[in-house]
Amino acid sequence: MQTITAFLVLIAFCVVSFFLGRTRSQLIAKTRGGASLHSLPKHYGYMAAAWAFLPSVAILLVWTGLESSLIYSSVISGLTPEVRALSTDQLGLYYNQLQSFALDQIDEAGLDEAQVAAAQHYREISASLAYKKIIVVLVAAVAGALLALRRIKPTLRARNHVENMLEWMLFICSFIAVLTTLGIVLSVLFEAVRFFQAVPVIDFLFGLQWSPQMAIRSDQVGASGSFGFIPLLVGTLLISIVALFIAVPVGLMSAIYLSEYASRRFRAVTKPVLEVLAGVPTVVYGFFAALTVAPFIRRLGESMGLSVASESALAAGLVMGIMIIPFVMSLSDDIINAVPDSLREASLGMGATMSETIRRVVLPAALPGIVGGILLAASRAIGETMIVVMAAGLSAKLTINPLEAVTTITVQIVTLLVGDQEFDSPKTLAAFALGLVLFFVTLLLNIVALYVVRRYREQYE
């Protein structure tokens, strides 16, 4: 809460700095005989606000990152030697208990006198650091704003200064995004390497059985488990294909009708209604699939003499396809509307019909966006969990029959990491191996889509 308070105070001061910088630039121009400013007055205000914001927010971020470590070191140093001699895990539990009591999350029952005293010390240090943080941040903001105000003069290139700062901010944001992606990949990769040290890569990638349950004793049956990845991959692709088989035609045809045939009034009403489907929680789709779609498919299959499981890939795929229709429809509609009208008019002027114009002119021109929408829908289908859990089950079967129960990669990742788990066990580390393979599958989809788009663009141009 103290960090939020400091940030809000900083934002308010930056607003004041903006008005001070703008007003000062106008006053300087008037006092110097109406000298023309190099930049607009608002640019001088932006520069003053930026000088007040950037150093202080950097201090705030560093302080927030180090604050918990400083409090921990101070509290631990005040404990008795017997407590400090505890193991790392026991000391961490001891500290968490007194911290929870200091934050009024638990009562005093079960705590000793030393923990109660340390909790009081924790409160005092936290309050002291909170006030100091606000003061330091404000001092940095005031210093930065004063330096910016002193630099203001008619010849100062405030606009260039602001644009350079924005350019650096954008570069830092993009660099952070790259580092975040790299950190995610490396964190998954390191844990996956630990898994592959226990389970051979060949057995994982080409194994046909998935049973990650590990026995407690070595003399129990199935003590080593089975970590074959193929059943999970087949189940994921099976459900995703069913979903795309529903979403792509319906979404693309809906986009074509709304952009090329429908009236403005009908489009203004229908498109928002269809986009509401994207905002429905996936657990609602899961309930709908488990309570309505799956029983209907089972009864329909039994009436036709087919054996349909209570939880099937078809039920999960159908509902998932309904869920991702808005992704395909909305993106395709926006891209089709972005196609220049001159292309349509030229085609119609040459004697082509409306349908021929759509097939041979509009859709080829909009293909990159359409492929992007389909790729987004495929990624959403591959990464979906709740619908699969509730409608397709947890059975890792190697089958391409959509009427049987299957499971997916994401469901198994969640299952392996739920509850109290040991991260030294191959059962738990298998989740990171699955995540790594899923990452490469998604990357492969992006590469294929990019290749298709580039190849078509060369033919079209």
C-alpha cells in the first residue's frame, strides 16, 4: 500500500511539474520580448514532468525490490542465536509466521514471545521505510523538476528532448519484453533438462504411454512411471482440429457477410453480440460442455448405435470451437474492411460478380490478417484447459477417435503441479518438459503461418 501511495503522490507531482514547465516557458518567451520558442509550451511541460518522473520512479522500483530483503535482514538479526541457528526452511517458516502476525493475517495463538516481539519490530521497520520511501521519491522528483525548469529557455529543443526520452523508454520496454520471454524459456528449459536427466528424451518424445504416477517405495508396481508424450500430443491436436473445424468456417463466413453483405445497422448489432462470446469465462463453457453438449452427443451416438464416452474429444472440441469463433470473426472482419475499396471497384468494373470479387480479390488481399486470426484461434485452442478438464477428461489415450475421452498437454501440466509436490521428482519435472515441447509446437505454428503469408504475398505482389 505504501508503494501505491508513493506512486500516486509521484503522479500528482508530475502533473504539477507539467503545468509549471509549460507556464515557465510562456513567461520566459514574454519577458524576452516575445521571443519564439523552439518547441510548443506543452513540450517544455512534458520535459519537466519526465525529469521529475523518471529518476524518482527508478528509485521507487529499486527501493521496492530491496525493501523486503532489508526488513528480513533487520528482523532476523534481532532474533536470538538459537533461532538464527535453525535450518533455512525452518527459519523461513518462523519468519513467515511472525510476518503474517505483523500484517494481521493470523492471531497470536501458536507464536512465542520472541516472534511477537519480532513482529512488532517488523511493523516499526516497515512503517519507517514507508515514510522514508515517500520522502526520497519526492526529493528525487523535486530535484528533477527543478533541474528541468532551470534549463528552460527559448532555444532549448524540448520537443527533441522529449522524443529522445520516449524513444529510450520504448526501447527499454521492448528490451524488458525480450528478457521476459528469454527468462520464461530458460526457466522452463533448465527444469526440463533436470527431467531429461531422469527420463531419456527418446522415451519422452516417442513413448506411447503416459502414466506419470510415481510409487512411494521402489518395490511397488509402476515405481518408475511412464512418460510417453505422444498420447498427449495426439489428444491436443485432436481437440484443436475439431475446434478449428468449427471456428474457422463459421468465423470466416461471418466476417465475410458482416463486412461485404450486411447493412450497417445489422453489423452494428451483430458484431458486438458475437464478440461477447470471447468474454464468457472458460469455466462457463466447461459447464455447458459437460452438462449439455456431452450428454447430447452421447445420446445421439447411442441412437445411431455408436459407443460414445461420457467425456469425449468431440464435446470439448465443439464447445471450444464456439469459444474461439469471435477471434477468427473479429480479426478477419477488421482485415477485410481494411482492404481498399479501389480493389473492389476495379474488380466489379471489369465485370466480376460480388462473390468472384470476394474470392479472387478481397480474400487474397486480406490473407495475412486472416491467417493471423486463425493462428490466434489455434493458439487459444491449444492452450485451453478448463473445457478439456470438464468435457474431455484426464485419460491419456492414444486414439484419433473423437468419441473417446482424451487429455491435452495443458491439462496434464496443471494436474502435475497441483497440490504438494516435490520438485526433485520426475513426476513434477515432467510439467516443465511438457511446457517446453508446447512452446516449440506453438513456435512451429508461427513459423508455418509466416511462411504461408510470405509466399502468398510474393505471388500477390
